[in-house]
Amino acid sequence: MRIMSQVAMVMNLDKCIGCHTCSVTCKQTWTNRDGVEYVWFNNVETKPGLGYPRGYEDQERWKGGWELDKKGRLRLRSGSRLRRLATIFANPDLPTIDDYYEPATYDFDQLVHAPAQDDFPVARPKSVITGKNMDIKWGANWDDDLGGSPDIAHLDPNLKNMSSEVQMSFEQTFMFHLPRICEHCLNPACVSACPSSAMYKRVEDGIVLVDQDKCRGWRMCVSACPYKKVYINHQTGKAEKCTFCFPRIEAGIPTVCSETCVGRLRYIGIVLYDADGVEAAASIEDETKLLDAQRDLILDPFDPEILREARRQGIPEDWLKAAQESPIYKMIHTYKIALPLHPEYRTMPMVWYVPPLSPVLDVTEKLGKDNTNADDVFHTISSLRIPMEYLASIFTAGDVDVVSGVLMKLAGMRTYMRDLTIDGTVREEVLEKMGMTGDEVEEMYRLLAIAKMSDRYVIPQAHTERAAEMASWASGCSLDGPGGPGMSAASTRGGKVSLTLQRRRPE
Amino acid sequence: MWNNFWFMIFPYIALAIFIVGHIWRYRADQYGWTTRTSQTLEKKWLQWGSPLFHFGALFAILGHVGGLLIPQSWTRALGISDHLYHTIAVAAGTVAGVVLCAGLIILLIRRFAYSDRVKVVTTKWDYVLYIVLTAEIFVGMWQTVAINVFGEGYEYRGTISVWFRQLFILQPDVSLMAGAPMWYQLHAILACVLLAIWPFTRLVHVWSIPVAYLARPYVVYRRRYAVDKPTPREREGARSSR
């Protein structure tokens, strides 16, 4: 057994209001540079919808993630290593800028500098890449809040897996927001596809990073990631991705997206896992068994055997303590309410989601029932295929029972706490259906509804015994150095990002 | 006099720049050491042009290695007649050359005419590289087609190849090159120019062919602070910060 610690995240989707604050603050922090204008390490998409980049969940098309070959061995969906090298001159599965969107700005200079004339000056949209006039046809969240969905939503790849198609008619519409960052997978496809070994998973905290000095721009990571969370910086020709804000995590503070989340829906904590078991867990044939396999990889931080072994392997004491206090472990293991995004990709993603109850509540209400009544909600959960099937195709590889179980717990907690708060009634029959004790439900309620920052983020500081030595090397950031991002003379632009359009104009 | 410069002095200058330039670039600019892929910006033309160009170039390089490094006496000893060798070499060379040229033309149109996006990420060194490389490839193609396919042919293995090998023992016989047709001379000079600009262009990606990938475990783990020696850049940084 090789015990490693992993920084993981859980997002409680019922709390997401789709305000995009996480995306904006992330972009301001990490991708406000040339070459990554189109890149959102964190994005929020509306489901049902196409997502970003468009239709990324369609792995028949993009060939992301893993699959089992005929002999049942795990291999990347894009084929063998040899095939990847054979297609190195042109990667057939690579999305282009049009699959994301062409970033645009407006010619505001025109409004200020246009000479006096009869016609009112207008600010035309200009491509941030070429500086030329363009028509804006798509964006990172074009179908936000189901905008344009009569035309767009039926293209959602998740609907392909459903037996009955979702009618996007007004009466039956449901939706929820899905914030996404890099999953920092236990079995990362991007790392496995990188021909130059520039991508790696950190032993200490499991964060997946790109070594900017080693990346040679073979761009196999971009197509191999089924979540499309590795991007090409088209100025440097190198891959960039979400860093889990590692400089913040190392200091024991949450990521920018978490810290600025208005709905306080994100949780960060440590889990311990068995690195030797990852391949076997990801190779399980039945896709619906992958969720349990993934849960079982995560080790019990209270088990004395595990603790002894972890200490022997050099995991520091404060990290073990953090693993025991981890809100992530509670939601994955104790309450079993957090689910991974698309476990069938076999990457063992480490950003988990508490599925949203709101689509079910919406439908309950539209059926003329009381969505504060547990029985009515339970009935909706157990009898309505939509949206349960839809949620299952996203979070449990199609296993509706698992999603139903989680939503039952959430609905049960909601009504149990409601009655308890209003007149002190203890609804034993609800507890029975949930399979939990009253104390457990209250504790879960506390964590989901009113947890303070110190409960939501349990992040041990990195051990920096060698930090002084590192500082003496003054290695700095790859993006520093003469000439701004990329000290290479081959970087055409770079430097500080100006906010006006002038520098974008073709010479 | 000029023959002495181009075929005795210049190759060594080019080679020196090639070697020193690479050492400098590798130490100073790991961040710039990349293919500078533009496939995210334009895919349709690239997926035809790039494989044609690269596979054509690989075959052409293989042909050059065979023609320049393997002495005539060796193939004769194997019982391959000069005529047979020449026929095979010209035929294979023409195929490789046509593939290479087709790819190059597609890539040139893509970069300089078709795609505004790719134009934006084209650097000054890219222009230099494209001019030299295009000239070199078309001169090479011209000598194959005009002299060897339609012309009377030229037996370079007894002259140019010998001169080329002599370069490595530091005793080049310039007269061997001086007697070669003008197109061959030009091809050799351009090749030296290409070597000289190589380390400063995106061509450095050639040395990063990731063959080690085939024998590596899928997932790469790394410790936060590497326990082994600092990288050249880190050493560089330590020096300048003192």
C-alpha cells in the first residue's frame, strides 16, 4: 500500500446561483494574460447545456479519458502510446478555438476618438486574437440559464444516454449550474498522455501541474482530458491548467474560486488514498461500480492500521489530523452524499459534487404538489425518470438508484430540519427512510447549511522545511523574466495586459 | 577563394553556431523550447499539411543520411550496382520530396495567406526559418527533378558525399565541391545556413522527440521540492540574485 494525501474539493450544487464570481476571480488571478484569453480554469455551465468547450462530454468525438481494451486492460481512449506518437504531427482529437469561443473585446476607442459626424459612433466587436472585426457567435457560457436552449440544449451529450428525451418545453424545464475546475484526478489522463513527462501529480497533495519548462507543446494532454481542463496557451504553445491555487493551498488557505464563492458552496479538505490501488479501481468493467471503487480508494483516516502505515511512509502528523477533520471525507464516506463528475471516464476525479435537489423540487412544484413535504418529494424522486436519469448520467454513470438515494437524504434532511425548527417535531419515519440518526442529520445539516469557513476549508500547510534553500535558488515563476510571460524571444507579445484595444490592432 | 570560404570555412562557422547556440538555448530558454503548436488556432489545413510535411521531411532526412554517409564502395561491395542505387535513390527521393513539398506548400498558405490567427503567432524567427527552409527544400527538389529525373544526372556520391564526410575529419577537399553543379553548391550552402539558424528557431523541437514516452509508467508523480540537483535555470537564478 502506498498512501498518498490528496487535496480534494466538494461543491454543493444546490447552493450555486450561477453568478460566475468564481470564474471571474479565477480568471483575474490566473488567465488574464496573452494567449489564454479564451481559457477559464474555472467555468460555470448550465445543465442541460453544451458546456465549455462545446459538447466536451461527448467522448465518442473527443476521445478523452480512459477505456478498457478487448482484454480488459486500462488504456487511454485516444489509443495506445504508439498511436499517440504517430498522430503527433496533427492531433485528430484536439479542440480548436472555435470549439471554445473566439474571445472578443469592443472597439471602445472609437466612441472617444471618432470625429464629429452625423452618424453615432459604435463600438464594434473585435477579435482579441487577430484584432479584426468579428461577429460574436459563442462564449464560455453562451447557454447560461438555458439561454437559447430550445435550439441548443438538445445537443447536450448527456441526453444521448437517456432512454427518454428531455423535452425542453417550458412546463418541464429544469436546470442547475455546474461549476467546474480541473478534477486533479487520481488517475489523470492528461498526465498519462503527456509525451514529454512535463505533467505530473504531486506526491504531497495530489495537485496536477504542468512543468512549463518541460512542456514541448505536443498537446496530447488537451485531448486526453475528458473534462477539457487543460488548455493551450497559443502564444507560448504550451499547456496550462488549473493549479488548485497551489501557492494558496501550500499556505493553508483556500483556492481563489472557493474563497470568493458567494454561495459558500465549496469545501476543501484532505483525503488519504492508496496510490497502488488506483489502476485496479479504474479498470473495473461495470461502469456503475466505478463510484464504489473510487470511494474505496479513499482510506479511513481513523483506522489505526492506516494511521501507522501513513506515519511510516512519512505523512506528517498535522496532515493526518486534517484528514480526520476533512469535510470532504465526511461527505464522500460518512454521509455518502458527494458524487464524482462522470466516473465512467475512469480518471478517478477528485472534485466531487453534492447533486442538486432543486430540479426535483422544481418538478414537484410544477406537478401541483408541496415541495416542502417529504412524501411528495420522495414520490417525485422515485417516480419521475426526468430529471433523475439526467443527473445519473452526469454523476453516477447512469445508476439512477444512487442519485435517488443521495437526493432522498437531502430531501429528508430538508423536511426533518424544517419540522424540527418550526415546532420541534422529530419525524422518525423520515429518519428511517434516510437511514440516519437525528444527530447525524443535524451534523450533516450543519456542514451543508451553516458551516463556517474553518469547517468548510480544512487545509494543512505545506511542509516548507526546504523553503529557504529553494528561495536561495530564486527560481521564480516560469512566467517571469525579461519580456514578460515567457522570456523567450519567440514570444511575440507579452508583458502587462493593457485594457485598451490599441495593442490589438494589426500593424 | 569563395569556394574556400563556402565549402571549408562556412560549414565550420555554421556548425559552431549550431552547437554553441543549442547549448545556450537549452540552458537559457527552456520555457521557449517548444513546437509552438498552432493547432488550436487552425486545424483543417494543419491536419493535412503537418503530417505530409513531417513524414516527408523524415524520409528526406533518411535519404540524405544514406546518400551522404554511406560510401559508394560499401554499396558496391554489397553487389548493388551504381545504376540500381541511383534509380532507387532518385525514385524514393522524388516521392519523399513531393510529399514534403506538398506539405510545405499547404503550411505556407495556411500560415501566410489563409489564417489570420496563425499569422498573429508568427514570429520574426519564424519568417527567417520559413524563408531558409523553403529555399532549401525547393533547391533540393529542383536538383532532383531537373538534374536527376529529366537531366543527365549527377553522381554526387563520388564528390559531395566524400567532401561531406571529410568535413568530420577536418580535411575537406574543396575541389570536390567546386566541381559540383551550381544547384548542389547552393543546396549545401543553404543547409549550413539552416544549421546556423536552427538553435534560434522552433526547429529545436526536433531534439525533443518523445521516444522515452513509450517506456514510461502512465502517471508521473513528483515531489514538491525535487531532492536532486537544481536545474540549470535555477543555478542561473542563484547566480544572478547574489
